[in-house]
Amino acid sequence: MSPSPPVEVVRELTSRGYNANREAVTLLARTSDPAAAISRALDAAPEETLTLSAEHVRSAVDTTPDRPNEEAAATTTNGDDPATDGGNSARAIDPTDPISEIPLASDGASIAETTATTGATDATETAAPGTAAEGDSAEPIASDPAASSGDTAASDAGQTKTPVETEGFAPRDAAKRSLQVANDMTGRSTGTGEYGDFVRVFRDRYERLSRLLRPRVKHRPIEAIRSMPGGAEVAIVGLISDIRSTRNGHRLVELEDTTGTFPCLFVTGKEVSERIDELLYDEAIAIEGTLSDDAGICFVDELYFPDVPRTNGPSRADRHVRAALVSDVHVGSQEFRADAWSHFADWLGSEEAERVEYLLLAGDMVEGVGVYPGQDEELDVLDIYEQYELFSEYLKEVPGDVEIVMIPGNHDAVRLAEPQPGFEDDLREIMSAHDARVTSNPSLVTIEGVSVLMYHGVSLDEVIAELPEEKASYDHPHRAMTQLLKKRHVAPQYGGHTRLAPEDRDYLVMDDVPDVFHTGHVHKLGYGKHRNVLSINSGCWQDQTAFQKRVNIEPDVGYAPIVDLDTLDLTIQKFT
Ligand code: D5M
Ligand code: FE
Ligand code: ZN
């Protein structure tokens, strides 16, 4: 390995089972013998190190720049700041905790699904199947007549329409558009990963989520509950700091507020205990219950999630305008479906799509490098910058008058820990041809009055892994999204699979209920409504990878969910 680009450094590290943050990769790439430098840095790093930091590198090798112009040309296998990375292990959670092992009779009433085309006026929550990803049909939407009901255009959603020239029909009217972005933390990262940051972000989470729960119960601070007598009826609003089983098989949930922690017992057989398998660490809940005789524990009678208010009614645009919600393009992968993407882009230029004036891209623009072991064998483009250059070419196929918003995903070259800031200037420049709006993951994007919460969706893996099949599964990703809506947080669990970085506030809390919740990541198409919020998990533009084959993920490739912003009706277009 002679002086090597960062990509090779990343590859070398991955092959040895390590990650490194961006700065460390840059430093290593600059040395005259990166392979030797990697060995020295790994030798010098503490035993438990999995992610090399710049400090590790500096302490082991001479990092005087050999190639000063190579500045920041790094993609990282991990992307975290060293400090925030350390933070992820701030509190270890035992992944084997049997949180999802308690079987539960499905209570369809609380997780309502409707086919997406039922329209926003349908306030009643009926449990209807009709999810896009249901069944094994090769063209799930096309075979689902409900998906193209009403006055939506694609009555024949399985067919790709022949593109027509852009002349001859009403041009998209940019003057009528409005688009605002909220919750963008790009350029505002303040976290250093110190203990104080974690305290602050959790306080902020508690403050904001408890505001939603407090009106529902007559709660007291835990400090006050500690001095109440046995048998007292109490209510607590807290974050879940622990969940464990007791010797008798009951479940003990430790709740924490700003004044202390208190053990709350969910007794097996009680109705309220049937919902315990929905609980995740660190989420905010409220409980009502009765103190034990010795006042040392609370027997739980009622459980409340922050949730979406039952009275929630969505906003609509006041003209007929539509948005395409896609994600997971994965340009640079051998499995990227350029043909499907080009069909889609052509369709956007067709008369049928003339009202599609917005395109939302929810992360994983490119395949990235060093994202998982062995990935390089399936890369078409090995250099991360070249991947973005190629992606930019595909973006140019989209008509220039379509407004684009994009957030990063876990394959993109920004830090992996959430919230993920929007792309940095070097990448924006590469992708500048289309003048897309770049914002952080997550962000709340309001288009002509309709708010869309865009989140890439890494936490969906965790929700699906932790919750029982009927409440969240890869075949019904929108059910996992419903869970996030109930928790009013896009990634509640800290220290698990989803990497989180503490900032001065918790950007992952859903303060406002969005009209539409848009995620991707799991490469499955799914949609449904929960209390009038339309959840859409877009599929992907990448065929099944060898890795996905190993873990049994059958992706939904080449679908574009299209939302009518004046009715919130949904149509699915298929391009494969
Ligand atoms: O994610 C595509 C899907 O593949 C998503 O459901 C996660 C899953 N995936 C990806 N990488 C892993 C690893 N390392 N372990 C388990 N499951 C994984 P994408 O973000 O496009 O890779
Ligand atoms: Fe992806
Ligand atoms: Zn992803």
C-alpha cells in the first residue's frame, strides 16, 4: 500500500475489522506508508478500540502531511466524531434482553392502517390490509386495486407510461410553490460527546416529550412519589431507563425523570401488561398505578404513549400539486437499477407527471464505500466522489423544474450518528446541477402547507428487531413507522443498533405531528395511516445485494410513491 486515497485506507481498516473516523482516515491516507501506519495505530490503540480516532493515529505515527492537498477526501466507515462514537456506549443495553419475547394478542385498534388512498377525510381508523409490500406478488401495488382508487392518475400503476416530450402541456409553475425546512441541524452540531452533552440531550428529550404526556395524567415528580405512603395512587411521566424480568416473570420498567428513578411493575396477566412489548429503552411514557404496601414499587394500571392526538387532521395544499417520495438510490452499486431510475426520470418529464413538482429523496443517494464487510466486491464505482458525480448525472435526468429535497442516509458520506447533518460543501458542489435543497436527517419539510417528516429510517431495523412481528416487520415497514409516531421520536433507543450523537437539543423528537412521514432504508415499500398521518416507506433502486440475500431481505425495487398534496391520496408508480 503506497500513499493511498482514503478509500483504500477505509478498505484496509474494514478488512481488519475496524472503523475510523473521517479525520483519522485523512491522517492515515497522508502518511508515506498507510498500511504500516494503520498497523502502528491499531497496535497503539487501547484493546477495546473498534473505531480509530485521530488521536489514536497521532499518538502512533508521524502525521506531518505528505500530501496536504488531500484534505478531507475521506469517506469513513463510520463517520462519527470520536467523542460521539464513545457516547454510543455510554450505557450498554443487553441486546439479548427478552423485550420482544412476550406474545401479544394484536389490538388492531391502536395501530390503525388504512390503504393510503382512503384520503385524509377518513377520520376513522380501520384496519385494512392493502399494504404495498404485502404478499409475495412481484408487483404488489399493481395487484392492489385500492392503491389507485379515486381520481389519482395511475389507474394502471404497474405499467410504465411512455414518456412524452415536455412541450405541449402546462409547464410547472415555480411561482406557486412554497417549501420550508425546519429542524435542519446542518452546521449546528455542538456535541462533543462529553457526559454533559448526554445529560442535556436527555433532559431536552424529557422536557419536550413530557409536555405531550403531562396533560394526560396527574403526575408527580419521582422525588415526591418517593415520600408517598404505600397504597397511594400515582402517575409518573418518565423515560424508560431499564426493562427487565422479575423472578416471577413479571416485567419491571424503571422510569426516570429529572428528579430520580422509580421501579414500575407490569404484572403478567393484566391487560396493560400486554402492551409492554411495544416499549423501547429511552422512550418517554406515562403510567398510572398503585404503590406497593412498602411504597417501594408501583404496580402499573395504565400506560400512555405521547402519540398523535386522535383529533389530528392533516393540512392540504390549496392546489393540485404532487410530490414523489423516494429513497435508497444506491448509485455506485453493481445492483443499482439505472434502467428503472431513467424510466422514473422520463416519467417525471411526461404529461402524466406534470403536477409532480417535488421530489423528496430520503437518503442513501450512493452505495458508499466500507459500509459493510465485503461491500467492495459489489461496487461498480470504488471512489466515493465518483459515486456522487455519477449520482449527479442521474439527478440531471430529472426535469430541471422539479424541486428536489434530499437528506443523507447511512450509506452517504456524512457522519453516521443521528441526527446526520446535510452534505458538506464538497458534495453539494458535485450535486449542484439540480440545485437540490440539502438538509439534515431528520428534517421537517413543509411543502405548500403539507408537512413531511423526512427520516432515512435506520431505527426501523431496531424497531422491527425488538417488537413482535405483528407490530413491526420488514413486510409492513409502515407499522414500524406507526410505532415511531406513537413514541413521537424517530430513534428512541440509545446505545443500540442506531448510532446517535448528542447535540444541544434532541433533533429526533417529533414536536409537531407531520402530515406525512417519509422513510426508506429497509428497501421495502409500505404505507398506511395512523390517526391521519400518512406513513410512506419508499422502496429502493437497487436489486438485492449478496449481503441482503444472506439476511433474507427481498427489496421492492423501482417504485415511486406519489402523494397528491391537495388530498393526501397516494399513487404508486412502478418503473421496473
Ligand atoms: O439497508 C438496507 C437494509 O439492509 C436495511 O433493512 C438494513 C439491512 N442492513 C444493511 N446493513 C446491515 C448490517 N450490517 N446488518 C444487518 N442488516 C443490515 P442499507 O442502509 O441500504 O444498507
Ligand atoms: Fe439503503
Ligand atoms: Zn440505509
